[in-house]
Amino acid sequence: MLMEWSPGRTLASELIERPDSANRLGIEFGRVQAAIHRIPVPESVDKESKNWLTPETYAEIEVMQRITFLKGYKQDVLVHLDFHPLNVLTDGQTITAVIDWANAAKGEARFDIARTMSILRLEGLRPGSVLPQGAVRDFERGWLRGYEQAAGHPGSLSIFNAWAGLRMIRDLSGRRQEEDFLRMQRWVEDWLRDAESNR
């Protein structure tokens, strides 16, 4: 948790003003997320019995059950679960801080990766977003490359992406237009189909 002043401005602000830096900062963003996943889970986070990963809707419960049966599934790393360009600070060259740890939990790294991907694609690329769409795409490519350079390929994300879409639907309930929820629902359905075909 950030308890002191840190230099910089949000990555989102940097991407708006300097979209040409998107790929480079995306790589750094991915490396930082991988570094978070190597941090030992703080005791205060580990003791939480109910957290942001706790499913509440029937669809979330069903997807979470499928996730827990995945080969090699382990909930043993620190996940931020709100890791996106508004919650990461930069001085324009490097990342200086990660803020807003309210959703942090002990979980599987792919929850965090899928959550970030859903935010970038469903929020960052939605009509009316202030972020330049080309910069968001370059940033995402850099992010995935940076993560893989630091931690290796995370494995299949399909079912985790479906979970992230469901979680976003619940999180933004009442705060988005109907067309936004339809896009989120299509996202969930597409990833569930992808997960099914890769079983």
C-alpha cells in the first residue's frame, strides 16, 4: 500500500499526452505486474475470508468452479485486481507507483491479468474513451510482452477472461449504458466459447 508521496502522473494521462510512448510504457507495466505477482502475500490480505474474487452471481459461481478444476490452478500470489493505467503512476520513463490496492487478494495470477485485459479492452477501447485507441492497442501489446519477459507465458486466459467480464458487469451495474453491458456480455460469451473449445 502506498503511504507516501510518489512522483509522476497516471499512465492514462501519459498515454493521452504521449501516445507514442504506449508500447514502451506497456512493457514496463507488464514487468511491474509480474513483479507484484512475486511479492509474498501480506498477512492482512491472506486473512480476508471474502474478497473481490468471491463469486456472488450464479454465473460467477459456475465460472469459478470451472477455474478451480483447472490443472495446476493455485491461488497463491498477490493480485491487485485493479491494475490499469489510472492506478499506475509514471514519470514518463518508468513506473513510479501502483495505487488503489482496495481489491488486492490472494489468488491466481491469471485473475489479475484477465482483469487488466478486460479493463483495457472493454473500458479503454469503448466508444467515448478518452484514451487514444491506437495507443491502447500498442500499450496492451507491450504489457503482454513485458509480462511474458518477466514471468513467462501465463497460460490460457479464456475462462479467466470470462470471469473478468462477469465481474465487470457486477462491478459497473447501474453505472454504464445498456450497450456497454451488451458488449461485456458478448465478451463473456466469446471467452466461454473459447474456453470450451480449448478444453
